[in-house]
Amino acid sequence: MIKIIGAIFIIIATTWTGFELARKFSDRPKQLRVLRSALQSLDAEIMYSHTPLHEAARRLASQLTNPLSKFFDTFANRLTNTETTVKAAWETSLQEIWKLTALKQGEFEIMKQFGETLGRYDRNSQQKQILLTLSHLEREEADAIDRQAKYEKMLKSLGFLSGLLLIILLF
């Protein structure tokens, strides 16, 4: 009886681990989609509403879900409450929330480069920078969807099957 209970715990633990690892593959395309949408909204705020950057970031934070809403909220707070540049506020906010996301280093570099141009140019140049960033993120999203298709199901199955293997080896 104790062996059966132990086997059930092993299966549950390894299957759960497989699902958690697979979740990162499914979260990445979703977060990239949300990030692209946020940048499109930022573009609209800058180009058409002429909204100040800190206010646009606050509006985005209220519309998004975590962890990206936390990023824009932190960014807005740094712009209004500290003596800092837009670039420094952007980069510090990025570094602060990046570990909470499912995004990769490539996306971090894209967003970091975008932050270096944010607020430095006129509206038209800024819009070009946003469009360039969006195209880079679109490419990363396609890669994320491809990786999700390849690895998500495999990791879920691998979690369950490794539990079965462990049970066979132990009993």
C-alpha cells in the first residue's frame, strides 16, 4: 500500500514538473503578443493622443496583465518619482521584471534597444522605432510559436514518462 502511494506521488510530481516546464513554452508567445499589443498602444498614445510618456505607461499598466503591467507601472513610477533618464528607467524596470516573464534574452535585447531610443526623437522617428521593434518582436513570436509546437507536448509527456521510469527503477 505504501509503495502505491509513493508511486502516485512520484507520478504526480514528475507530471507536474513536466507541465510547469511546458508552461514556459506556452507563456512566451502569449507574453510576446501582449508586449506587441502594448507597444502598438504606446504608439497610438504618443502619435495621436500626444500623451506624456509616464502617463501612457500608466495607462498601459492598467490595461495589461502581470508581469508586463508591473513593468509599465514600475517604468511610470521611475519616470515620475526619481531623477532619471527615460533610458535608465526603462532598463532598470526591464531588469526588475524580466525574471518573472517567460521571455528570452533576445527579446530582452530588443526591448533594451527600444528603451535606448524612447523619448529621444520626434514623434515620426519614434513611430519608426516602435515599428522596427514590433517587427523584431513579431519574428521572435514566430520563433516562440515554433518552439511551443515542438517542445510543449514533449515536455508534458516526458514528465509523465520519467515518473513511470522512476517507479519501474525503484520498485
